[in-house]
Amino acid sequence: MDLTDHPEARPDAFVLTGAFRVICRNHRYLTELADRGLKILVLCPDSSRGQAEAVLGRPGPAAELISEVRYATGAMDRESSYNPDVFAVFQDWRDRYRIVGVFAMEEMLVEPTGLVCDMLGLPSPGLRASRVCRSKYLQRGYLAGYSPQSVVVPPSRRTAVELDSLKYPVVVKPAARHASSGVLACDRPDEVAEVLADYPPDETVLIEQRVSGQEFSVESLVYDGEVRFSAVTRKETTDTISRTFVELSHTILAGPTRIAGVDVTAVLTEANRRVLRDLAFRTGVTHSEWRVTDTGEPYLMEIAARTPGDGLTLLYGLSCGRPMEAPIIRLALGEDVDYPAPRRYARQVYLDHRPGILRDVVLDWPGVDVAWTGEADLWPRLRPGVPGDPPALRAVLALRGRGSRLEPLGCSDDRAVTFFVDADTEAELDEIEARVRAALTVVVEPDGR
């Protein structure tokens, strides 16, 4: 039977887009969709092909629940390069399925996902948000009132920028990458010139004022232009010890935090609301990153129209007591949501490491073992505590396999070991983090390089 002649016979399907490892890591999305009786379709960048084929070839939630996986070819340093392949895949899928929702779980396919949703009349962040959130220089243009001073350097102007006229220090960043890839701090014109020369010749770059101060993020659930949930996360990055900006920890704040007497939680919540308004953001989840100066002034670093990265979704489950995946799926299906406010402090920590060959990760902690996530990058579900529970170590994950070569932390993919803790107070959270660090040993063998 030709389903194009009988559209009522097409099965209902939901499409997840993004890197396959991210989709596996957040496998609760798969079970939420399967529980609704939906066919699960996955669209990945072509770089995910090897991992996806390996994981789908053996038993597990991915192989059991995913109906079909397709791939799109493109490159992070070429804007909109994934769009043609994505549209070709959807042209085929919509002839065979009744697509009821599409959701971008990872940065590279955010823009084409927004376009597809608009084409199909499905809930989404909207065309402006989908495009602007994928481009750092567009964010500086559309959201100039919240942003540091910046200079856009398209490929044709790479050698024409008057570097001596810039106010230093600055940060140089590719306009379309993610995971802190290629982002470097520079103190002098010659450093900027050296960095610019290392980028691919067709990549647009941003040079912007370096904002000193604490980094935060704001995660929001938005329905039809109205913020249904918003919370603030504090971050630590490698910028205090190097020129890079790799994230080393996320702390969900279960209470207000102040800088120079300013209620940062309230300030960032309101600034984030205004940013979403200016983006005409419609429906979905957002993750905005900010720097707050020592005087309490917020500056937008960037905003993403997708799930927050790393283990933030798991952290919200620990802090709020309820998984975040279900309301995110509901939003993508056009359903209204609610979500509880944080009730416990929760933190994810990434350990730094010395370069070399990873031999082992050893933990001395009763009742908790190191989980090696393996090729599927499958992260465990974490049991949340309730207010009044003692501080707890919820999980330790080894993200790289034994025998892997560990590089210095230049981007998020270089990190190897992470752990999750939660507590009723921030002081208790700091104390248990220190205890876990003392109980963890990352065994690395120097390789002579």
C-alpha cells in the first residue's frame, strides 16, 4: 500500500535531532516517547554514524526504541550547511509518517529543526529564535543591549581588522561552533592575530570584550511565549587557570545568590525573560549563559534553543525532584507544562586531568561505583533526594574508556570524569564535593608526548 495515497495509515512519529551520543545519554526522552506509542525517528550529523551503528547493533534502549536513524552532512564552521540534507530526510519521512513533533537535543541541528517545524506547522522556538540562537554574531546584533562590545570578522575581513584599536583583553570565538570549541582569551593584538590564523578560512569569527565575573546560566521552559519555569545555575570554567572556557562545574541554586548586594537570581531571571521576548521565542526549552561583573551587572554570553548540555537535565531532576524530560517532550508536542522550583542544591563536577593514557578511575566511597558510560555514552538515571536528606554522592561517571588518550582541556569533549552531588545547603554541597574529590583518583599514564 502506498502511504502517500492513504495518509491516515501513516504511523504517528516524533523526531529527535542531534548527536547520537547526546540522544543516548538522555535516554529518558526515548522512554517518554515510547510510552506515548510514538515511532521514534532520529536524525544525526554524519559524524555520529559510527557510534550510532555500533550502539544500534546490540541490545539496549536505543536499539529497542528507535525506529529509524538517518544522517545529515554538514560542518560546524559553515553556517546552515546541514539544512539541505535535513530537508531531504524530512521530505521522505513525512511521506511515510505523520510527524507530530520535532525536537533539537544538540546544537548542530537547531536551525534546520526550527525550519522543519515551521514548514510542518509544529510547536517550536520560532524562526527568529532558531536562527539567532545558532549564531553568536546574530545574537550580538539582535541582543546588543545585553551583550559585551564585539566585532564580527567574516572570512573576507580576516586580515582587515585593526587589532591595535581593540580594547583588551578580548575573547575570540567561532560564530557557529559549540562546546567551547575554539574559544580563547587574548591579551594582546599579536595573540589575536595568531588565533585568527588558525581558524578555517571560511569560518566567521567574533572578537569581543572579555567580561570578568562569575558565570551563570538560566534554563527555561517556555509555552506559547510565556515562561513556565526558570532557574539559575552557577558555573566554574577553566578561564581562571588558562585561556580556555571549558565548563568544570554546574550548581543549581535552590536559593538566591548575591554579588555586591545585587540579587543575581532575580536580575538574571528578568534579563533572560527580556531576551526571550526580543527573540520572539515561542515554545521549547532554552539555555542562556551570562557573566555577572563584580558590581552585579549581567552580560549575555550566548543563548541556545535546545536542552542544556552536560548533565544539567539530570541535575534538575536532583534539584527539583522531578525529571525534566517529560515537560520538554510535552512542549514539543504543543502541550502546556508546569515544573517545580529547585528544592535542593545540586552540582555536577568535571575533574581536570593531566595528559596521557587513561588507565583507571578509582573511587573509595561506600555504595557507589564508577560507571563507565561506554560507546553508547549511556548515563544512569539518578534518584533525587528530598529536603532533609543528608548530602549525597549520586553518581561518578567515566566518560572516556580505559586506554583513551586524555588531552589538556581545550573543549568540552576533552573531559573524562564527572560526578553528581546534592544537599540541602550550599555549604553542605561544598563539603561533600571536597570529600568526593579526595576519594577519587584518575589514573593516567604519561605517554611521552
